Amino acid sequence: MSESPRLDAALSERIHALCEEGRDLWHDFDIEVRQDQWHSFVAADYDAVQAALIDLRSPGARFLEWGSATGVVTIMADLLGFEGSGIELDASLVRVARELAERAGSKARFAVGSFIPLGWAWSPPGGDGRSGTIGEGTSGYLELERSLDDYDVVYGYPWSGEEDLMLDLMRAHGREDARLLLYTVESGTKVYRGGKLEV
């Protein structure tokens, strides 16, 4: 394991251990769940997301993960100094995330529900308002007692075709100065602010 030049050794080791446990959890989930039925949870490249979070971190800044699954990215953000929260539709994954946070000594919070705020609907220019793999449910913001515009950094891992939906949702309900961090297999990490890609 190579230590990040911008993290002290102890923090780097904690995050490394978290990511290793997260990969093990994903491997088990893939065998126990995804082998028999389709599920939208796929683990991101934790190292790539960590590098982006280090660039964006500001102690006390509020971080939200859309579709937080086992919570690795949210917990990582918390360990990096963000106030980390995650919203996940699958209650069984939220239980796993809360247990992982406790083992990691993290104060990250997780809510069961949808990251789509009440009253918002996807209305793309082409008229196809399907939301891809993004399921429906009670708004997770209610449990967190926050709204989307309370967050400084929002993270999502969109499946193909969902990136525009996430950008539109952020434009509609996020703060203009907040950043949207997206990870995709094709493009790696990208950061948007005010709907525009940051270089």
C-alpha cells in the first residue's frame, strides 16, 4: 500500500483498511445477491474517488452520497473531515453501512430511501423520463432532516444514461456553488459546479 502524500500515515492506513473491507463486502454481495438477481449496486474505484475527495475536502463541509450501498465512500468522506451522509434505497445495505461505519470509528449517517427529493421529476428534452436503475421510495432527506441544498459536495455513481438526470437534479435542488462528483467506469471521476464541468 502506498501512502497518499497528502494524508498522514495513520489516516491513510484507516482508509486503506476501510476500502479493503468494502471490496470484501462487494465480493460477498456479488456472490450472494447479484449472482441470483439483478441489483444496481456495483462498487466504485475507491482509490479514484478518494483522490477526488482529497482535492475537494474542507473540514466540516457537508457530503452526501446518492445510492450509498455499503457506505464506503460516505465513511471515507467522513474520515477525510467531511460531515458525511448517505442515502440508499436498499435497507439491508444501509444496515451494512451503519455497521461498517461503527467498525471504522466513523460518524457517517445513513438514511433509507430515495435520493430524489419530493416533487422532482426527470423531464429531459427528448421526453424520455425513465430514471434508469434509480428506484422509487420515500425521500431519504426526511430521515436526514436536510435538503439537497444543504450539501457542499454530492457524490453519485451513475449507470449509463443517468448522468444527465443527476446533473439536472443538482441544478434543480442543489446549491449553485456546491460540487457534484460523479464516478463512471468510462470517464473516472468528474466534478461539476453550477452544472459545468470543472477542469
